[in-house]
Amino acid sequence: MRTTYKFNSILMRVFVYIVLLILLVITIVPIWLLIVNATRSTVEIQQGLSLLPSTHLVENYRILVSKGISMAQGFSNSLFVAVASTVITVYFSMLTAYALVVYDFKGKELFSNFIIVLVMIPMQLSIIGFFHYMSRLGLTDNYASLILPLIANAGAVFFGKQYLESMVIHELIDAARIDGASELGIFHTVMMPLAIPGAATMGIFAFVASWNNFFNAFVLISSFDKYTLPMLVRTLRGDVYRTEYGAIYLGLAITIVPIIIIYAIFSRYIVSGIAMGAMKE
Amino acid sequence: MNRFGIRKDYHGYLFITPFILGFLVFGLYPVINTLTLSFTDTTLMSREASFIGLKNFQRLFADDFFMKAVRNTWVLWILNFIPQIGIAMLLSIWFTSARLRIRAVGIWRALFYLPNLLMPAAIARLFFSLFSFYGPVNQFMVQAGILGEAMHFLQDISVTRGIVVFIQWWMWFGQTVIILMAGMTAIPIHLYEAAMVDGASGFQMFRRITLPLLKPILIFIFVTSLVGGMQMFDIPYMLTDGRGSPVYSTMTNNILMYMKFSSSKGHIGAASSVGVLVFIMTSLCAMGIFYFLRERD
């Protein structure tokens, strides 16, 4: 009896590992093909499948540039928008979350519930009204229309509140008050340094969300020199019959590889951050 | 009053003021503006617009496009959500199982999560290239003898829908695993120990302990996935010609809204009415799920 139980257990483990391996292959192969094909010439890509990189990276980049698709410009545009979005999101969301964790005020409960409701509301569906309003203010085709709304980022506030609640900071705040620090000063000099891990996690998510954001940029930004990377990706589509495949794969790889590098460095923060963003109550 | 007798609580209002102002200006007002526009015939070209009552909404229901978009969006979301939650649940159970003792859970999980961070627009373009006529999938299938000759995958309704659903699943199952595991590891072990003493089977423990205690997490996954799914745009848009081809079979709510917005005249009144209806539908469903399934204690 004991041996069959053990045998079944081993069999089950083998089965589980096989399933995990299959899922891993499904997860990685598309990304791997993308990166490999970015280094292969169009002729090589048309000749057949390969999982090994080739030597045509620079050539592919020249083709992209010669087609008037400035990935470098798009890259720096995306970087600017993403960094500004990250700073705005982290500062204002932490400030709002701090207010909810540290102070007692009338309507606090209501405001907390309101944040949760906002997380669940499909705000993107008001993009047309948003566009119309921005065009009256003269802010269309302006990165401000992509960055400023993040002052009120409900998901980030929710995350910040969960994070700050898990830290015990009341004693430190009281001590700083005795030393005569102002309330905003305490937020800047006592809380922010302590909350760096949480702020970093929030920042990574804000950066990735902005970097990947296609829809809003697509509606709001119109001049070609202001295009962000996802908007340039849209133009990476030759006709089916004669296309520079290598260059197209390279263009896609340029948008994706930076995020993979960020993930390789910060994956632990990111994975623990996801769990914290989910509701616990 | 805090224990030093200095009242600081008005600072709470001060510190949430930027959020509230930001919400009023960039959140609430656009919603109201969208609603207002939906009752007008505003276009991008015209300076003037007039109030036309419910005409935009009547037109939406008069042609089949709107209902088609709503149906498509639901179909694409449901077909992705069921395998997403199913496989994620299975993996979470395996990863947390004391009997299986899977090695390097953190690494598996981190790898499965990776697609979620990648740009959906680029991923859809990638799959467009992979499944194109001269693309790697055709090459592989012809070489392996699965297909006699290369096929136009993206001209087939079921295949195109299948690819959209697959990409969504591929991008989200890893994230669902992480959230489910966070919920599972938060369940006190003594509950399982007590159940084991009473002779409960693995399945019984899952039904009676894991599932009920995971309910808040499941509701969270359900609601956020639904809200995201109803606004699906990047993947079907980039995978097709921007109109949800073939024959509008992957045209989602947001694609229809964008098509009205970007039409030659720029019917932003009509586009707003799509936004308003989908907004109401999604919010009602999300709130409904949240309040009816929530623990009432």
C-alpha cells in the first residue's frame, strides 16, 4: 500500500513538471522567436524557422531608419512620458495613501470606498469626452494630457494604502512632530525614505503601464515626431507579400526588451507587488 | 486628537486635495462631458453642434454593429477568462501543495508572469507576423506535415478569435497565479490540519476551506478582468486591420468607439454614445458582482 502511494505521488510529480514545461515553452517561445528574428535577415526568416540568433541586427536597424520609422525618437518620447508618469503617480498616490493611513478625518471611510469603486470603473470609456475637453484646452497632441490625469490614480493609491498599512510608522511620526517637523516635511523626510521599496514597486508598475499604453496616446497624440513606441509599432506593418520581416521584428523587440531587462532586475519586487495590489478585505 | 493633543487631522483633507482635484478635472468632468456629447451630433470638423436627444442611441440599436461589438467583446472575454482562472487555479494548487513539493516555484511563477508586462500592441503585432502567410507558424506546420500548404490564418473567423483569446490568456494566467497563491498562502494551516484529522479528502478540503476563503480574491480577479476585458482594444486592433476583421468578428466595444471617432467626419457624439452604454453596462456588472458575491457580515 505504502509503495503504491509513493509511486502515485512520483507519477503525479512527473505529470506536473511536464505540464509546467509545456506552459513554459508556450510562454517563452513567442518572445524568443521575436528576439531571434530581430537579428535575422528577411531572407533567412523566409527560408525557415530557427531558434538561434543571426548577425543582421545592425542591417535590420538601418532598414527601419531608411523606412522613416525613427525608433530612437519614439524611444525617447516613450521614456519621457513614462518617467514623468511614474514620478507623478508615485508622489501623489503616496501622498493620498499617507493621508488615509496616518490621519483621522470625517469622510475617510467614504473616500477609501470611493477609491475601490474607482478601481472598478472603466474610466477609459470616457476617452472621447476627455479628448474633446483637452482639445478645447489646447492640450491635445501634448504629453500633459497623458501625464497629468495620473495625479488621481486610484489603483496606485489602493496599492500605496495597503503598503503603508503594513508599516508601523506612527511612533516615528510622533517623534518627528515633537522635533517640530511640519506635516508635509514628515511625509517627505520620514515616510518617503522608509517607503522606498513600496514606492519603487508602484513606480515600476506605473512605468510599465505608461510605456505600454497605446489607446490613450493613439487618441490624443497626432504629430508624428511625438509618437510614442506603441504608436510606431502600429506603423510596423508591411503588406503581406513583400515585407522587411527582420526590421519589423527588430522594431517590436526594441519596445519589449527594455521591459524584460527591468523585469530581470526587479522581478522580486514586481511579483510581491502584484499580490499586494489585490484586495484583501 | 492624537496623544500629544495637537490636532493635525485637517492635514488629511489637505493631502487628499490634489487627488480630488485631479479626479474632478481629469476623471469626473470627462465622464460628464462624454455623457453630454452623447446627446449631440458633435463632429470633429464642425464648430457647432446641436442637441439631438436620444438619436445617437437609437441609431446604435438600429444597426447591428453595436450589438455585434458587445457580443464579440463578451465572447472574447469569457473564452479567455475560463481557461485563465482554470489553469491558474490548478497551478496555484500544485505550487502550494505540501505533497508535491514543486521546486523553484518562484522562478516558474516569475516566468509565467513575464508576458503580462510586455506591450500588448507589440505582442499583437508579433502574433500577426507569426501567423502571417509566410510566417513561422505556417513554415513549421508545413514542414511538420500538419498542414498540406500554408493557410491565411487571419482570414478565418475562428482562428483569428482564437488568437485574440490565446494572447489574452497568455498575458494574464501568470498574474492570476500570483494573486491566487497570495490568497491561498494566507489561509491558516491549522484549518487543513483539523480537516485532515477529521479524514477530509484533498478535494473536500479545496471545496470547503480553500474556495470559500478565496472568495474575496476570486471576486477581485473576476471584476478587474471583466472591466479590463470590456475595454479590450490593443490586441484585436493590432492583430487585424483596425476594424476587427475578418467580417468584424473581433470588433470590440472600444474598436467600434474608435471607428466612430476616427471616421471621415469624426462623429464624436456617436462615439460618445458607445462609450456611455459600455460604461453603464460594465459598471453595473462590476458593481453587481462585487456587492452580490461579497461576504455579508
